[in-house]
Amino acid sequence: MGKYAIVFGYWSNIKYSVHVLVGALESYRSFEEVRVFLSSLDEIPKLIETLIGKYDRIAYFQTLLTTDLPSTYSKLIQLNKRLKSLNVTSVGGGPHATGDPYGTILSLNFNYAFVGEVEDSLNELLGLLFHGGDPTEVRGLAWFEGGRIRLNGRGQVKDLDRFPPFAPIHRLFNPIELTRGCIYACKYCQVSYAFTANLRHRSVENVIKWSNYMFERGIKDLRFISPDVLSYGALGKEVNFSKLLELFEGLSKVREKGAKVYLGSFPSEVRPEKVSEDIASTLRRYVDNDRIAIGAQTGSDSLLKAIGRGHTSEDVLNSVEALTKHGFKVDVDYIFGLPGETDEDVQATLNHISRVLKLGGKAHVHTFIPLPGTPYALAEPGRISPEVKKKLLKLVGEGKAYGNWLRQEKLANEIKKLREVGVILITPKRAYDLLSLKGFQVM
């Protein structure tokens, strides 16, 4: 039995992130001293109480998604209060903690928050938690000290090959991450702001190694994670076709053994402006999925420019045409209620959806959610008018559209309420205002 225990909060929305963290732990020499436990949020207090006395130190790690908070924030607050009384250190990480380290610590009661990527700093964090180290030595850490939140930069992994894409020792498998980072920095999306705009790619050799590893353990459907699978091997906006082909050729050797390769479908969508006839035919030759996911987000070119998408509405239509020509079914993402959206923008999107449907595509509809860490973090929640909802529901009934936009509209309003009551803080000023209300002398 190890000297130290780490308890990870674990449920379906965050399981991939947890697997990556456990995999990083497995790669450290100090791993032999650590025992890992996974638990649902409701069961964590009971689990930790059974561990007290059996381990020298216990820590609780929680990946946080903003979209989970409306259903979990009150439980997290009470849990962290209880853990402090038990001398158990709690650490929040993930997209929400990166976007709102202030609220993660001051409102949700975590001892520490991780800002950015964790794997490279995790070993230093273990030293802090279990051996009384110095928080200033842990890159990407935030903590409360001297009446203020202190931030020690942002964590970043430069070489994805240094860590496994999942947790092999614990047999916690998930899709293999191909690329991290996104250079487009769309104003509504947390990816560029959580992982930076710097593109980093797992090497072809490493991808094939772990693909074979999964296949040899009975996982025949191989899926991959990328903000844009067509960015693989690239440093900028251009497609690195030779590197992409090298990846496809490597994966084809795993396919020959009986594996199925899924690329271009969730969670490895493609950007529309990168799809050409050559790309579409190449995908058809090397992948097993018959559906491709494309991000359009809006049919309005002025709104596309405002949100920083980096492509036109016509690019989307061209990509749908090329992909359907080569036998793919195409799902096109749209977001209604984006900041600055006008009635004309909404009509342009509806018209665009009609053109996509005529080309054989299908609409995947979303409602805008303001997420911490993005330029739209303090924007109003997205709203879809009753007239537009009626049109979208008709498309759903006809099998031409799908999505959780009604739930997302409700969720966006709940997140706004959490901002209003101070659970979500986002900015230093809002954090200091809260501290002042609590009687702290802020610096």
C-alpha cells in the first residue's frame, strides 16, 4: 500500500481528463508512493473517511467543467469545507479552473487551482501536497495567500509524447489525443484559452504505438482527440498533407490487423476551409467512419468574422459538397445566440442550414454558453426566439437536425446566475470585491 492517496472526482463528462492525469502520474518515479482512487462526487466524503489513518497524506483532485457547475457547485463547496476540517488538500483543475481560478479557490473552496495544462507540473504538485513543498515552484498553480490570489504562470506541455494518452497501468482508456492547442482562438471557445494557441502534435510513431497497445487489449474501435484533425502536423493554418498522410498510412497498418479508425467525427472534427477534393478522398480511403463533423457556428459572414472563426459561410458549403460527394454524411455545427447576433444573422444561419440540407448535410444545433477564460466570459447567455425554436423543432422532427440547444439555453442562464451570486468570479476585480465583502484586507 502506498504512503499517499489521491482521490479523483470521476464521472462521464470528465473521465477522459482524469485518465490523462492518472496516466501522467503513472509516468513519474514517485508513482510507487501514490495510490489512486476514483469516486463519484456524492461518494467522496465517505471514501476519504475510510482512507484517513491508512495513508500519511490524502489529496482530492477535481477536473472542473463550467457546464457541470449548476448541478455540482453546492456539493463542491460543502465537500471542500469538510475536507479542510480533515486536513485533506483539494485541487481544482480543467477548463473552468483555468478560466476562473479566483472562483475555484474563493467560492468553491479549493485549496489550489491549476491554470492551464497539468501533466508537466503534476510531479511538483505532489511534492507540495505530500512533502510540504513551495507553491511558487509549481508552474500553473494558483492559491490564496496574503489576502489575495497568487498565480504562478500557466502550465503547458511542450512534448505530448512524454506522457501516455490515457492510463495504461490502471486500464483507463480513451481516445488518443493527436493535437493540443488551437491557433484560431474563437471568442466563445475555451480550447485556445485553456491550452493556448500553440499547436503541439503527438508523433506518428507515438500514435501508432498507443493505437497498437489499445488494439492488443481488445479495443478495436480507435478514436482520436483533436480540435481539428486536419491541423495534424501543422504549425499554422495550412494543411500539412504529407504529415497527415504519414499518420493515415501508419494507422492503416493497425486497420490491417482488424482495427477500425475513426477520424473527423467527434471528438476529432474538421475545419471547413481545409476540406478539398483531395482531403475528402483521402479521408474516405483511410477512415472507417461514415460521418464527418464540421464547425460552421453561423451562416452569417459578418458574425463569423466577429467571433474569429477564420473561414466563410461558403467554405462550409464547399466542404459539405466535397465530403458528401465522397460518400460521407456530414454534421454541421451551428450556435444560436452568439454575442452580437442580429435578426439578420439568425436568418442568414437558417438560410445556410437550408443550403446544407439540400447538399445532404445535417444540422447540429447549439445555444451559446458564456464560458470563463474566453473573451465572451461575461456576455449574456444565448437565447433562441420562439419562432426559431419552432423552425428548428420542425427540422428535428424531419430528421434534418439534432442537438441539446434547449438544455443549453437553460444551462447558459444558470451559469449567468452563478456569476451574479459570486460562485463564478472570472476577473481579479470581482475576486477582490468578494474578499472585501468577507472582510479581507486585499492587496
